[in-house]
Amino acid sequence: MNKDFIKDYEKKNKKKYNTISGWLRLFKYHDLKYLYYFRKSKKSFLKPYYKYRCLKYGKKYGIEIHNNAKIGSPVELTHAYNITINGKAVIGDNVVIFKGVTIGSIRSGKKAGVPTIGDNVVLCTNCFLCGNIHIGNNVLIAANSFVNFNVPDNSIVIGNPGTIHKNNNHIKDYIAKEQLKVKGEK
């Protein structure tokens, strides 16, 4: 089994992976199934088959994560429907992505490019990130927020257009304490 997928599984299910329950959950939950095929399409000798499976499940559930996207582990797709991630996006470790999130590009102008997202980030429902921006570590992007600007570490972005609010405890409800690695916290 792929090590990155096992981390994804353990993050979603909040318990250790074991073969029997792992395979049962893999067949039951479409988000785990998609992540399994996505991870396998990166490192398996059967890449075309796994890419095809990603495409099939992607069409069924509206998940468009381009195969070239660099996504750290673990990642959790919560209510995984209508998620779009550009192929040049770079996403750090320990990220939670909710339903309707778009991580897209801007093709021209000063902000041409694709977002880079740090570690311990929560992207809430229907948030939209675009352009050559950097999202820092320990950041929460609130539901329905539009972000086309850099976001510093330990922040919350709220609204359309988004506004930045400093806060250090905002992601603790979304990311398990044992997975959270915030400076100064034990």
C-alpha cells in the first residue's frame, strides 16, 4: 500500500490503517478511493490504469485534481464534491480540503501563476484561490472566500474579497492535535 495513502486514510478515519478495514473503507468512501487512485497514479507501473480510474471517479463526483499537482500527505478531502486543483499547484502537508474548493491559475498580468499552499491549512467550502500567491502555514481560508493575495502564517481569511485576521488557534478544530505542528505548542 502507498505510504502517502496510508497517511491520508489515517487522517480521515482517525485510526491506524489495517488491511481488512482499510479495503472495506476504500470501497465504501469515494474520497478515499479517489485519493488511492491519485497516489497510485504517481508511483505505480500501472500509471495509465490509475489515471483512468481517477478520471472516472472525478467525472462521477466532480473532482478535478490534475495528476501533476504536488500534494503533500496527509490530505483530507471532506465532502469531496466539485473540487478543482490546477496541475501546477503545490500543496503542503496536513491539509484539509472541503467541498467546492477551487485552486486555479491566472494566465496573464502581475499575478500570473498558481497558488502555493503551506502546511496545516484548512480550505473551507467554496473558497477560491488563484494566481501566483503563497498561503502560509497554519492558515484557515473561510467558506466562500476569494483569495488572490499572499496570506501570512497563523491567519484566517474571511470574505469576498478576503480579509486577513491574525489568530493562532483557528485550525485546532479541523486538524487533530497529534498531527498539528505549530511552533511553540507542545
